[in-house]
Amino acid sequence: MTADSTQSAERTAANADMDLVRASKNGDVAAFEQLIKRYDRRLLRIAHHVTHNREDSQDAVQEALFKAFQNLGEFREDSQFSTWLIRITVNQSLMKLRKRRTIKEVSRDDSFQPEGDTLAIEVADWAPNPEQRYGASELRNILTRVFGQLRPILRAVFVLRDIENLSTDQTAEVLGLSHSAVKARLWRARLQLRHSLNRYFCKQGEFAPGESGPEKDATETLKLQVAAWL
């Protein structure tokens, strides 16, 4: 799909959203339900990436949708509905994080250890060969751990820009930041993630001096894939 066709599809979707928003404002509950179906999975994904907790992410989305329904009349049609909805969801997700930290103060490492009730971040594509030393499951755990160490605002910027592919302008609108602040925080998030991942791989001895052969080639390839994704 070309850039022009992608933009055309986005405009079509935005126009369809606006038609449903206007119908919802006029009391059409079914229209709002259609809006929810369009975005509920995406909102849940975003909320989970921010909170790293299944229950918190589900609650955040439910609360965000309720707030959106309550305040639909305040939605100004000078921006995309999806951006407005994502902003509410991110705010609710960040509130969940603050509340959780207030209730139970623990170290960042302990706070974000992979748990049985959390959703794994999908990074299976990092492993081009399932027989490589680092399988997809271990990589998910590694990324979950280092990603959870990011400050919430850095995590939110990274999620919106590099995972959800929002533009810098959209991300700035969602988070209430300036254009330059989004760029600066994204750079810091990427740098911190790369540093943490490199530190992990070096600790495992994967980049020991003099290492050579197929295993080193596979590891170097994996590192390049991680760097490209970040």
C-alpha cells in the first residue's frame, strides 16, 4: 500500500468515525457501540503496554470508554476521534500506574516482572529462526522487563510513536506535549531500551571478544533486528 493510499484510507476512516460521532451525539447508542468495536482492541493494547497489567488495562479501557460516552458532547470535531479516544485511554492508564504505586511501593524491577496475568508483548518476529539460542518466549520476557523500567511518560511516547505508529503531532496531542518534547522523550526511551538490551546481551557473553562463527552471526542479526524495531 502506497503512502497516498494509506492517507486516503485514514481520511475515509476518520470521516466514517465523524458520522458515527454525530449520530451518537444525537442519541444513537448503536452508533457509539460501532465506534467502540472499531477501537476497543487497539485501546486495550495501548493500555496494556502502558500499565503492564491485564486487570488495570481492562479497567482503564472501560473507564475511558465510559468517560468518552459521558463527554462526547465536548468532543470538538477539529481533530480525529481516534486521537481523542486514545488520549482518554492513556490518561486512565497513567492514573492506574500512579494509583498502583501509591498503594504498593516497590522497586521498578519488582513492579514489572512478567506475571501470569499479563499479556506478552508480541515480538515473535525478532527470532528469524526458532532454534536460535534466544527464543521468542525469552525475548518477550527480556523486553517486558526492560520496557517496564521506562518512566511512564517515556513508555507512553514509545508506545504511541513506535508501536502504534501515531505521528509526532498526534502523539503530542494525546499527551499534551510540544512537538519537540515528544521527539526528545522518544529519543530517551529508545536510548534507554537499547542500553538495557545491550547490557543484558553483554552480560550473557553474547558479544565476548573473539567470538565468531554461526552463533555470533545469528546473535548479531538478532541485535540488528532489535535495534531496527526500537
